Amino acid sequence: TIVQFGAFIEILPNKDGLLHISEIDWRKIKTVDEVLKEGDEVEVKLIDIDPKTGKLKLSRKVLIPRPPKEEGERHRHEGHSG
């Protein structure tokens, strides 16, 4: 089920976990349906279980390679030794 803040993914029969929008992709996405559609099969990793509620937290982005940083995001270390 796709919701504004992510998607509930069935990982076992009658057992869902939350794939938060921030865990879908390395790049910032505005809406879940930019990447996922209802009924898609998605490979996810269980990253946390809430000890109080038992809710499952899932991630998709940990399973995909992190893209190289954009040129503007790089931190340059230019030093001169003397």
C-alpha cells in the first residue's frame, strides 16, 4: 500500500513493514510513486524492529549502490605543506 510518507510492503503473508520515503532511494524523491507503483515487487532489507510496537522498518536504498556525489557536493581539501 502506497501512502504519502512511504509504502507498506508485505514481507510475509499478513506481515507488513514500512518502507519510509527516505529509505526508497539515495536521491531525494518527492512522491513514492516516482519510484514505486502499487503491486510492484520490491527487494527490501529489514533495518529495525520497534521494540514497543513490533513494527518493522524496511529499506530499499541500502541494497542499491550509492551514486557518486555531484561535483557541487564534494568537499575539497586543498592543503599546502611547508
